[in-house]
Amino acid sequence: MRAIDLHTHTSKSDGSYTPAELVDYAVEKNLAAVAITDHDSIEGLDEAVAHAAALRGRGLPSVEVVPGIEFSTKYENQDVHIVGLYISYTKDVFKNALCGFVDSRVNRNIKMCENLQGAGIDITYEKLQDMYPEAVITRAHYASYLLENGYVKSRQDAFAKYLGDHTKYFVPREKVTPSQAVELILKADGIPILAHPPLYHMGNDRLETLVSFLKADGLMGIEVFYSTYSNQDMRDMRRLADKYDLLVSGGSDFHGANKPGLDLGRGYGKLYIPEDVLFRIKAALPHGI
């Protein structure tokens, strides 16, 4: 059975591959399907879907592109990510809500640039946009800018000195709640998935409270497979999926060169997500496929 990858990022957020390049790489890796789940952005979906269709039209190997998104949300001062799969991303209600998220990011980025200017760094939001056109600007882009312009010696150095949550230059962004993200994904006819729960280090009881809470709001799945999971993490996530009747999902969280050593479909070498995971997700879609 071929593998799939339901959590990836392109240059439209903080990945290094363009959407078309990611599709080509998924074909090279012989994946049956790949989900494009950029952060709070759908800008890469048309390109990825069209490129995969063009390959099929020319009789070349292709891959199923799953239209998706990854929402950055806040729960009790904790960052929590919600992935949406098979979203009807052209719906007006969905696009209008995303505009609000983008405005929030822009305001945050302008303030962060002002803070970094106070540290003697020649940076503006406009310069970041020029360097990364059409991308949703994230801290990964700041790190690249600082590294390329000689302000730091490594990306890790950039976060330690300037970009980390506890530095004086960091500006938190106003975020939606996990429940709001779940609701929006459902309005877009998609499948809302709780992304990589072990990364939140909540503890079992608090995490289960969150899962129970979101299940009541319409959460449909949880990432049981992920690049950094231990075997125990996988068992714990599958137990939660079984207990709350949630779909199983997962992915590499591929970012290309921005996460060195983490490969599409394989994570750090041991990741394998079988295609039957996708069959069950498709069967749960409200609009069919």
C-alpha cells in the first residue's frame, strides 16, 4: 500500500518548496496523496491542484492533492494547531474569515519589525514581503532574513536572540480559538483535525479535556502519525482517537530546507502513513468526493 502525507507546507507559508515543486516531489516519492496545509493560508492550493491535474492530463505520474490549511489557535495561553482537510476553500465564508487572520498577522509583523529596528536591524515588513512575495510571513522568514543579512550565525541563534517567545522583540499575534477553527473548517465542508498533540506538552488529563471539548464542537480527527512521535506517542494518540471516535490522520510537517533532515512522507526516516487512512477520511466527508 502506498504512503500518504497529510501535513505539509509550501513557500506560501514557511516552507521552501513552491506548491508545484511539492507536488513534483510527492510524485517522486511515489505518494498516493499529499495535503497542502499552509499556515492560515490557501494561497498555494490552486497552483498545487492545477499542477497535479496538468501532470495527469499529459499522461504523467501524478498525486492526489488534498486541499488543506493549518490554523494557529490559542487555548488557555497554549498554542494549538488545527488542520483542515478537503476544505472547499473557494467558499466566500471561508475566504472572508481568512482575510481577518491575514490582517492580524500583518499588524503583528509590522510591530515586530519596529521592535527589531530598535535593536539596530535594518528590517521592514515591506522588505520581508519583497524577499518572500505572496508568502504568509512567519518567524521562519525573519530567521532567514537575519541569517542572510549577517545579523545571526544560525537560525537557532535568530530565535534565541530575537524571535523566541521570551525575547523582548517578540510580539504575540491575536489568534482564534481551536473551536472557532473547527467551526470554520466545518463550514468549508472539511475535516477538522487536531494537529500533533504531544508537541503541546499538556499532560494526559489536560489534553483529554481539550479533545473532549473539541469533539463536542465537531472535531473529527487527530494526528496519530507525526515525524517526531515516539511509539508511546502513537499509542496514546490512537487511544484518544478510539475513545472519542475520531478519525486517524497524520503527516510529516514537511517544510523543505526550513526543517533540515525532515523528508516528505518519511519524516526523519521512520514515518509511514498508509493510504487506507485517507480512505476513511474520504468516507467521512459531508459532500462526498
